[in-house]
Amino acid sequence: MKPPIAVLAEFAVHSPQHITDTPIASVWRVRRGDGTFAALKIYKDDNFQDEAPGFDLLAAQEGRGAAYLYARARSAVLMEWLDGPLLGDLTRSGDDASATLVLMETGNRLHQMPVKTIESLDPLDNRFRALFDATFSDDCPSGAEATIRKACGLAKVLLANQTNIRPLHGDFHHDNVKGSERGYLAFDAKGVLGERTFEFANAFRNPLGVEEFSGRPEIILKRAEIWSAGLDVSQDHLLSWAAAYSALSLSWTHKSSFDAGISKDVELIDTFLSLMG
């Protein structure tokens, strides 16, 4: 399996090595003209789908806390090759304390980018539409419905009172940060416009494979202590975003329609809510 010759020629790269396939794209490691490696990502059906704003963001980052975007054409991108481990591997190996600090440091570098207008970024108000459109069947447990509705109310308050609005990665968590010669760098951005605190909301639910660990109250509070201090916001404010995002994620999973099967799904939201003062 090889990428089209025309794409290799357009990006002036060679020696492709297939790395992985995703539902929407294929990824190769290639060599540039100077001999360095790069990541070539080619999208299926000639369609970036919802990832185009993320590439606009990465281009504007110019390498600050994120992988360089070298080139983009039609449905393919050429990016900096990150050859180190995923940050999530630190947590999975038992060193969540270090991972928590690295994620904060990486986020700070991301946010060193001067605030600028990037027209394609998705405003957070749009991002939360799936939660605001939530419906509940007659057999949906009343407690679970109450939790979702409370998180929805929090989201509305947070969105109406945003501060420090800026371009955001939008899917910032342990497994979208990887080691490199330049240190840990973010990749796979979604490209969102909103309050800076939102950037860390999804990280509480990660990394993959250690969900039970990440959901422990003492781990949530340890992370919240570090990240809220780094963001200069209260822990309650950060946990409010975490609860709101978790409800949004459930809305995406359940296509905004909640029924009898969601009781266990809301446990993490309940934990966030219980830890708020």
C-alpha cells in the first residue's frame, strides 16, 4: 500500500512507510528532501471532514507546543514527525503526576500563540449544540436525566460568561500529545474558539485504558489543583467545564437521545459535580 505518486511529488517527499489507517485517513512516514522524517496523512474521499479547522489552527501555531504543519494540498497534509511516546503512556505506566505537569506545560506553550482571527474555528456555543438538543425517553432514569440537565445548565452559564477567549486545540488530552526532539507536542487538533479553560476539560477523562483510575476523586482533584493553578482559575470553574464537556461527549455518543441505558455513563459527571464546592 503506497500513497499516490502525485502526492509524493507535490510534497517533495519519498520512501513512504505505511503506519496506520483511521476511519477517515491513512498515515505514512516519509522522508523530506533534507533527509528528515515527516508524517503524510491522506484523507479518504478527498475530504478533510471536520479536521480542516484543526489544520488552520496548527498552521497558525507555527510549532508553538504543537507539531509543525509543513504543507497542505487538497486532501493531504504533511506534518512534523513525532517519534516519541504518547503522553498517555506516562499515566498508563503509573506516572500520572508527571503526565499532569507535562500536559499543563504543553497547554501553556500552545497558548503562547498570539490571539488571532482564524475564520474556520468552531465557536464553543456551536460545539455544545448536541447537549442543548438533548431529549429524554420515558424510561430514562430520573437521576441520570437530572445529572445531564444540571451539566447542561452549567454549560449554558459557562458559555454565556466566557473570558480569555482564544483559538484552542479543541481535543487536548494525553493521547493527542506525543514526544519529539522538541519535547512533548500536541497534534490532531479540532480547531475551536472559546475560553481557555475549556482546553483541559476533556483531559480529565483520559488517557484511554485507565478510565477507572482517571475517574477516582483523588486523581481528579490532583489534576484540578495543577491545571487550575496553571490556568489561573478556580478548581470549581475547571470542574464545571469538565462536567459540561462530559455531558457533551455523552450527547455525541447517544446522538442527543437518552434512555434507560445511560445510568452508568453519568457517574463521572456526578463525580465532577460532587467535587465542586
